[in-house]
Amino acid sequence: MRDQIARLLHARPFRSFAVEVDADLAYSIPTAEHALLARTVIVIEDDSGYVDIVPYSAIRRLRVLQELE
């Protein structure tokens, strides 16, 4: 999962994506600056500066939010 997220974060052009951890909980990653990859977790920061730490093992799927034009 970490490698898949790294590919999305480094893609050019960047496309926003969501990290889905439950059927009703997903974290939006609108820019590469909103996420930091650590060895076993992803650190996600929102525009207000709030941070969530999500273990890769808790991630159900990744979903691209912005298609290329």
C-alpha cells in the first residue's frame, strides 16, 4: 500500500485522491503536501492543520478523485 500511495503522491501531473479506511470514512489528499509517508503509517493533514495518522493496514482502498482532462 505504501508504494501505491508513493506513486500517487509523486505522479506528474498530480491527481487528488482519497484514502478510504472504512465504508463511511475517507481522507482526501488534494495535494502532495497534505500527506507524509512513514514506514508503517501515512500522516494526513487537512487545510486547517489537523493531522490524522493512519496505519497502512487500515486502508481499504485508494480512489483517484480528479481525472486528467
